[in-house]
Amino acid sequence: MIIVMEPAAKEEDIQRVVRKMESLGFRIILNRGDVMTVVAAVGDKRLIDPATIASMEEVREVKLIQEPFKLASRESQRTDTVIDLGLGVKIGGNSAPVIMAGPCSVEDDIEGLLKTAYAIRDAGAKVLRGGAFKPRTSPYDFQGLEELGLKYLAEAGKKAGLLVATEVMDSQDVDLVADYADIVQIGARNMQNFKLLKAVGKISKPVILKRGPAATVREFLLAAEHIMHNGNANVILCERGILGVDSHFTRNTLDLLAVPVIKKYSHLPVIIDPSHGTGRRYLISPASKAALVIGAHGLLVEVHHDPDNAYSDGAQSLTLDQFSSMMKEISELEKAISKTLEIKK
Amino acid sequence: MIIVMEPAAKEEDIQRVVRKMESLGFRIILNRGDVMTVVAAVGDKRLIDPATIASMEEVREVKLIQEPFKLASRESQRTDTVIDLGLGVKIGGNSAPVIMAGPCSVEDDIEGLLKTAYAIRDAGAKVLRGGAFKPRTSPYDFQGLEELGLKYLAEAGKKAGLLVATEVMDSQDVDLVADYADIVQIGARNMQNFKLLKAVGKISKPVILKRGPAATVREFLLAAEHIMHNGNANVILCERGILGVDSHFTRNTLDLLAVPVIKKYSHLPVIIDPSHGTGRRYLISPASKAALVIGAHGLLVEVHHDPDNAYSDGAQSLTLDQFSSMMKEISELEKAISKTLEIKK
Amino acid sequence: MIIVMEPAAKEEDIQRVVRKMESLGFRIILNRGDVMTVVAAVGDKRLIDPATIASMEEVREVKLIQEPFKLASRESQRTDTVIDLGLGVKIGGNSAPVIMAGPCSVEDDIEGLLKTAYAIRDAGAKVLRGGAFKPRTSPYDFQGLEELGLKYLAEAGKKAGLLVATEVMDSQDVDLVADYADIVQIGARNMQNFKLLKAVGKISKPVILKRGPAATVREFLLAAEHIMHNGNANVILCERGILGVDSHFTRNTLDLLAVPVIKKYSHLPVIIDPSHGTGRRYLISPASKAALVIGAHGLLVEVHHDPDNAYSDGAQSLTLDQFSSMMKEISELEKAISKTLEIKK
Amino acid sequence: MIIVMEPAAKEEDIQRVVRKMESLGFRIILNRGDVMTVVAAVGDKRLIDPATIASMEEVREVKLIQEPFKLASRESQRTDTVIDLGLGVKIGGNSAPVIMAGPCSVEDDIEGLLKTAYAIRDAGAKVLRGGAFKPRTSPYDFQGLEELGLKYLAEAGKKAGLLVATEVMDSQDVDLVADYADIVQIGARNMQNFKLLKAVGKISKPVILKRGPAATVREFLLAAEHIMHNGNANVILCERGILGVDSHFTRNTLDLLAVPVIKKYSHLPVIIDPSHGTGRRYLISPASKAALVIGAHGLLVEVHHDPDNAYSDGAQSLTLDQFSSMMKEISELEKAISKTLEIKK
């Protein structure tokens, strides 16, 4: 930890900081510059909340050197985490990309859901996704079928031979959702719902953690750390669009570069949601292909058998035909990606 | 609702949209331009999720005309909402600004808390704030005293004759928190935790709803709408800093202009948190004074009897003396503000 | 143009707006809702600055329907613009992606520049890039060799059989730069330097226009419109990173999705700068490959024969070997991209 | 300067960085942590571009300790800069706030301009502002009267006994503009037009430098440094709205807190433009009052004698009556501000 003192700091101000850090078990190296003094404190950053030091008199700023997440960090585990999702499907490391697809909301139409399930399975997807509990910006929008939706989803998955993934929105529903789903999902707006992170940390099912639209990569990995710290190491990170400068042509700015950045700093698998990330149907296929080329371990795509009549987010859903066509393109790309990996060696 | 068709849309595409909107009860006015056709749909926007229409073939974009929040809107209630907080303290409309102050976290030191409570009361504050459940970016930081913290807070409030406000983080804790607190607070990171919004909508205690750091004013008012729609109309909106272009010199960008904007579009009281909004002690007093001049109905300020040893966020807390001095300045300003209101008439 | 009136607007307020728009030659359709009236004005939006209408009494908001750029728009030209850069190299449409590479700054070392030029040519690049006039955030950083740099660049290009591209920073230097360069570049910080846009609009050399880090796609295309409106239709758009939520792990957020968005709304070629877009060497190759897969017409990559001793931006430059290796990977990808295009048909 | 090495860095990587920094004249202190080594380099940061070091092998990150601006910094000059604008008007330090007002564009109507000039003078303004060269996002909008506008402005200023301020957009026009204006303005979109900054650095007239909508405070002060480094120390900083999370209800997010932040890090005067900062007429008066309470040295306000018929930006202009009323409110506030300053002592 680097503690920058104000230019006006007196020797006693500096010594007060030194004493405090030493009392907490840090080793101190003083860097006296011409204008300011910098106190380097070597030790376990988790012993102290940096804000505590930042509040001391004549401290200008505290800079972290080591990232504050530990279990999620590449330093704590050099090899990639590979998670066994069930049915022989693995995600992470050099495993084949896992394609997860399905409707935004599970609707009161099990036939439609089954139609989607069979179609995505035939196109190569391994996981059926669909929302039973729906976070909605407006209280007047469809809020989801809740347990009925979970039942439909589990039934469709079973019939089609697919794993199922679905969102949990509240700590009270974690056990219920985990009973039906193979993979539990935390939505972007709940990325820092710490009680919920704690609750999914207590179960053993894999968790897809979506990045909040304003979250830095550091905050994102700290949210994963909350889950891991509570006992569940099976975290799959999902980038789904951040706040950019333009919300006119796309809903969010899909931060595709977050994939290689996260792979450098963490060992966890990372996937891309091209549907929420763009909010426009015509952008899903280009975004998906770019995501795999840039190194994503999987995709979470909205697909609907009849998007014009979807209960939610039809504008960012592919039709079954569009999904099938995209999967063929992806198949060609994957062969090329394998060849590029050999060039790198 | 304004539905903009693509330039390439054919007559049948336009008619499909028209039929859909008419079937939902909207009245249609077609605006045929030289390049594009615009379908104006007059009716209750809550009948439909705009994304459903946006997904139809050859629809370029859907623009809302009326804001999607209703109960929170100025149209639904012309006069300002004034909330009775208890002990004769009112917030909103032309009531005197309500100053809420206290430590970021309630700590295991009831004496320190009492010292703070008496000091802020003597300086003119009406509400003691303090966190018992603490949302923390890192799992290694202090997470709060939970129920013990609630007890300390209630005791200190009672002794000092102050109302108390504290945060609830999870739907399971709403009843517990409401038992101890006069005012319940929803943190910025939970602004779109819809299950929690629903839960505080079921109680009758006033709720301080903090704006998420990436939330637009529209999303903020829609979050308030969730609470109101569930039955609790006593919502106090709190701006506490948004994502800006610079996180080096300040933690967030305090959006002071949100105060007059919200007052134009909503009847709800709006307050400012200058501590989280800036993250720096030297900015709290300037931000507080500007907040009141720009029309805020109150302040939520972090004050600690010994900030250097605070468990959390000491860097953005005032000392008791600094708070007292700031309150004297505020008192002078309030007299001037009264005079400016007369000039306007 | 859609003019939304305030709920409190009276009939006379509405009629005032109607008369004004009619006097400007617009055809009016009134959309009277239950709460607000919307005035749809059909006509050439370029007849009026929307802000003029937005200022009228009881006007709440003005929304554009048609995009305000015209020459740059897909509506004005359905087919892709293909620009002949010289030496048989074409950019845009279905032409092979054009790779432009070279050092951030042209340095006082013609041998080093030649080494780079030969290497990038052998790897498949067609254009040598390098800065002679350097925009620098700090006045204490290297500002470029100016005309000497232009000479070196032209000489290296000629010897290696490459086209050359370089930045112009000031309207006074446009003719000088155009004398030496095959392609003239406008930097991101000058995207709205309108006098400079006008000046490059008067020449005939192709112009690479970089997107400002806070510019929306609409503003970006309006900047291109300034150049085209002044007579130069040979504009190549370049995305190079926008302001995102995180500036810790990457310098900017590379908005790769801007490529398919721009291709939908404009006929102009669009390329990606993965160096400024990421600011980190390890991200250049992943970003470049994703850029081509998502449809970019070219790349602008920083390459240096000795990045550790570069005058500027070494951290985001590839070595010659790294560039050569990346080009081999790109070659594999391009074959796969061709196959995916056939699937789409 | 703090150079953070990668965890994987070997001793030779560290020594390479040490040798490089020592060769540049820095004194080195090594901080060896358990995971990473930090190289603290003490010396004049202007000797080196940090990006040069960041590019070296196994360097993770370079953090600046001292701000990179020098002439503009509070360290280089403890006392506030006070600039004599002429006609006995001073800005900065404890001088009375300087109110600058006038139309966005100078229009072809000298009578209207004179009417505005007399009215703002009578209300207490000291500077008449107005644009003769207009930066416009669209090439189809009014571009300004150019020299004729300068003449009108100078004439109106002379008749009313006001100083005049106007924008210069291009290095070629600096001398022309400086001939007519008392204060030269650099627009937000030109904040990093370094050739223009250099050109206004060569004149002696005071310069208002507007902050770019995406510029950090550090970049803003570095832009001022460019002007000062070229010889002109009379720089007035102007905050006029930055990119926020919401562009629906306001054009920009006015960063009022930038005023006390800048006053801590720099000695230069800082003013607020509430018109561009908000883009809405009803927000100008609240923003102006808050700006003065938070410590701004002046205001730059758009006022028009007939905003409905303004050539540009009428929606963010006050009428003459509104301006006059606002000035009366400001007068009351200033008395209160004086009293608060005494409380602080």
C-alpha cells in the first residue's frame, strides 16, 4: 500500500501514519521526495480498509499496489479454473466454449420453451437459460412466473438433455432456485447485493456473476471474491455491457476487452452476454463471434421462438433460425481460433 | 409512445405495428415523413413494455413521450410531498431542511456514538444516522454490528432526542430494521434490488432511497415507483454521487443539479449525501452549502467523534467541531435563501 | 422532428410552435395525448437548429427522428464507399482489410523507421503510420519532429513501397502534411476542431477521422459530415477507445460494437486502433483479431522496432516479431471470416 | 513516480528499470513486497513520459505521485492568482465574483446586442460575452458572423462600458480575436487543441479555458499548463459540464465540486458556465447560486434579449428579466457568503 502525504505534512504527521501501519503489522519503507513523502507499507492489505488511512491528517491519497481480491486472483492460482457444470460439460481453461441460450423470460407456454430447447440443442448449445424471477426497471413490466417458471425450465432442460441456468434475485430464494437449476445466475443490478452474494457462496452449484453496468473490473472481481470467500469457488464471470458514452444506438457498451483483462488478473472463467450487452438483434451475431475470438469461455444468448411476441426483451433475442445460422459461423471460427493458438506457441 | 420505423419499412411492416398497438388499446396517429414513418401511439404506456415493440421487424426505435413512472411523477401530484418523520420533524416542500448526521458504521462503542449524537443535536441535526448492516466492496472489510448496531443506534437516538435512520440490505431484514429505526435507508448499490424495494414498500416507515452511481434520473424515479407501487408513499430520494469522468480527485461526481431536475419531475423530497458524493473531508462543507442553496430538502452527512479511528469511511467524515462550524455557516445561508425566495415571487 | 410540449402547455403555446415550424417550411401533424401534445414536424431537419425550438415556452423536449448527418448516412448512399488509397490499395466494402502500422512518433532515427517499414511490409501491412506532429497531454512530453518527421516518413514509405499516413493537428499545417502523406489523420482530441475539419475537407487526400473519447456515434458521423460537406468524401472512420467505467486496467474502453453500428448507419469505411484503444501491449493482438471478425475494414496498429526506447507510447506498441506473429493469426482468421460470409448468404 | 513490477518480474527486470531511471537522473528506493516489487523514483517527473517506463518488460503499472502540471499547481504558487481584466475588474482570490453574460452567438442585430449589454451592465455584470466564431456539431447550423461579430461585440462593450470575451477556434485567428476582445476563450471541444493552446500562450490577454466534457481535472490543469508554459499566466479555468450518466434531463452533468477541487490543487481562478453545463433555462439560476456558494470566482451565463429567436442555444439562455432577477438573488447570497467566511476563521 502506498500512502502519499500532502506536501504540507510535517514530520509528526508522517510518523503518526508510520506508527499506525506498524501497529497493524505492516513493514514500512519511507520514500522522501523533494515535494512529498510517500509511505510504502508492505504487508497483507486485507488487514486494513484503505479508507481508514486515507482519513488521517495530511494524507493526500492511498494507492493499492496489490489488487484487493485474493481468492479470485491469478496470483493465488496460476492455472485456469475449470468448472464441471454436469452432463459432461466443462467451462474454463481450454475447454470448448459453452453456449447458453434461451428466452429472456420463461413464459406461460411450455410448448414454446420446448421448441426453443430442442432447437438450441440441435444447434450446439449445452445450457438452456431463461428467467423465472425477473428484475424489471418498471414495476409495471412482467415480473416473471417465479416457481412455475423454474418448473417449466427444469422440465424443458430435462427433455432436451440440456443443463439449465436461471437468475436468483433475493437471498430468500437461493435454495428454491438451486433446487431446480444447474447453474444459478446473479444479475448485473445485484452484483453488489452482498447478502445475495453471501447466500450463493453457501451453495455448491456454479454461479454466473454478471458485471454491473458501472462496475470496474476490480469491483467485479471483488464481488466474485465475496462468493468465493463464503465457500463457493465455482464462479463464472459474465460481461454484459457497461455504461459508455452513447446509449442511443446501443443499450450498453459491450466491453469485450474485459475478457483478456480478466484472464490476466483472474483464473476464473469469463463469458459474454451479447444480448444485454448490445440490446439490438442485428448486433448479437457480430458480438458473439468477436467474443469467442477474443477468448471468452462461453456465451449467454437470448433466443426466442417468436421474438415479436416475447414477454420481455424481444428486441435483443435471436430467432431459432438466426441462432442456428450463427452457430454454423461460430463453428468455422473455432477451427481458425485453434490454428491461431498453434501459431502463438 | 413514438415508434420510429426503419427507412426500409414496407407498408405491411407499418400496419403490423399499428394493429399490435391498436389491439393493446392505443390510439394511433401516423406521421409519414419523406424518409421514415413515425407511429405515434396515444394511451397508457404502462400497458406495454416498449422493448416488446422495439423487437418488431423494421422498427428502428421506440421513444417514450411521457415518463414511465407515474405515482412518483409531478403530473400525478402537483403539490410537494411532505413526510412527517416523527418528533415533529417534517421533510419536503417548504419545510426547513432536515440535517441527518452520524457515523458511517455504528461501532462497538456506545459512548462514542452518544458523544456524536449529543454533538450533532446541539448543532441542529434532527436525525442520527449510522450503519448496522454495511455493504462493503471487499469481503475483508468490516461488515457491521448488525442487530447490536441497531440497538446502540436506537438507544443513542432515544437519549439524545433524535430520530434514527439506518440501512437495510436484504429483504429478510426489513422488519428487524424497521423495529429499531424511524427511517429505513436503501443503499445506492441496492437501488435496483427489486425484491428489497418491494419489501420496504410493504412497511409504513419513511424510506431514504439512494441513487445508484450509474442510474439515470428516470431509473431513480422508477425505483421509487417500485416502493410506492407496493404501498409506501413515504420515499425520500437521496443523490450521493454518480460515475463521472474523474475518480482520481473525488470518489464520485456529486450531481447537485439532480435536485432541481427531480423537483421538476417529481413531488418527492430530495436530499444530498455530501460524504459519499465526494469521498473527501475538505469537500463536505462546500458541497453541503451548495446542496441547500440549490434546493435540497435535507442532508445526510457522515460525522465521527474520532474519524482517524473510524471503522469505515473516516476520510469522508467530519469531526464534531467541523460539523458544528458547518451548521453555523448553513444557518447564515438559510436566511439568505429565504430572502432569495421572496425575490422570485 | 418530434416536439414534446409540457403538460401545462396551453393551446396558444402549441399554436406558436406550429406557426414557427410551418413558417420554416415544415409540415405539421399534431398528436394530442391525454397528458401532453406532441408536434410532429415533417421536413428537412437541416432547416433549423433543434435547440432553437427547444427554447420556446412550454416546449419540454425536441427529439430527432432522422439522423442529422446526411452525406455520411446510409440513406444517402446504400452501397459502401470504397476509397482508393493509391498503390492499388482499396479500403471499404468487401476489400481486404487494410493494415496500417508503425511507430507512435516518427523519431530522429531513419534507420529504425526503415527497419519497421520493411518488417511491417513483409508481414502484410500496406500503410506506414507515424506521428510527426504529436498532440501531447503534457507540454513537457516530446512534441514531434514536425516537417523533418514528415520527410523521414515519406522516405521510408517510398523505400518500402508503402503508403504513408500521419496526423495533422492544425489548419495551418494541412497543406504541408498533405504534400508528404498519402492519408491524412485527424486525432481523437481534434474530432470537433471544426476549422481543422473544414481544412481537410478542402483537400482530396483520404482522411482518417478518429472518434473522440467522449463522442457518441452521432457526433462522430457529424464530424465526418463537416469534412464531406466541405468537399472531401474520402473519410475513413477510426474507433480508438472511449471513456468507460474503468481506466485502471485499460486506458480506454474499445468500443468494438461501434463497427457494426456505424456500418448500419453509414456507408463510410471504419477501422480500429487497438493500441490507443487499450493502451496495453498484451491486449493489441486480441483486440485486432476481434476487430476484424466484427467487420472492421482495417487496423491502425502501433509497432516499434524497440518499444522500450520509444519516444512515446511504447507501452502500447508491438515489437516487430509480435506484429509478424499477429499477422499470421489474422491470416488464419480471414479465411474463416470468408467462410462465415458464405454461411450468411 | 511509483513503478509497480509484475509479480513474475525477475531481478534483472527490476534492475533494468532501476538503471533506466537512474540514467535519467532519478533517485531510486526499492520497496520489495511479498508479491511485487515497487520501484520509487524520486526526481523531476517532467524528465520522462511515464508511458515510456510503462512499456518496459514486466512493468505492471506506473503511478504518478506528484501531479504532472507544475506552473498551474498550488505547490508552485501558494497564493491565489488574481488577474486584472481591465476597467478595474479583477478575478481570483478574494475578489468579488465576476459575472460574464451575453448571447451564445453574436447575431446580425447590433441593436439587440446593445439592449442585452445595457441590461446586463445594469444588473451588475462586468463582461459581455458572445460568440463570433461558433463551433457547431452540425455543419448545417449557424457558424457565426466571424469578424463582423467581433466588431459588433467590441462596439457594444465599448458603449456599455463592459469588457468583452469571445471564443477563438483556430490558431490562425488568435491575433484577430485578441485585437477585439479583452478576454479570449478556448471552447470545451478545443481544450486539447494543443496548437491553439500554444498560440494563446503567446499573447498576453487573459484566457478562459473551458474544460472538455470528458476531461479529468488533471487533464484540464495540464491544458492550462500548455498555455502557461508558452508564456501566458493569465488563465481562467471554466467548468461547463461533463459527461455524466444521464443526458436525457440535462445536456451535461455540471461538476460543481470541481471548483473546490481545483482550488486545492491550483492557484488559478475558476468559474462556472451554468448554461452549457445544464442546457436548460430553468436550471441556470439554481446552478449559478450554487456555483458562487461553492466558491466559484465568476459565472459565464447566456442571456438573450429574445431567446425564442436566438440563432443558437436559446434553450439555455435567460431573458433579460430573468437575469436581472437572478442577480438580485445572488446579491443576497453574497452577503451570506461573506458571513460564512468569517465563521470559518
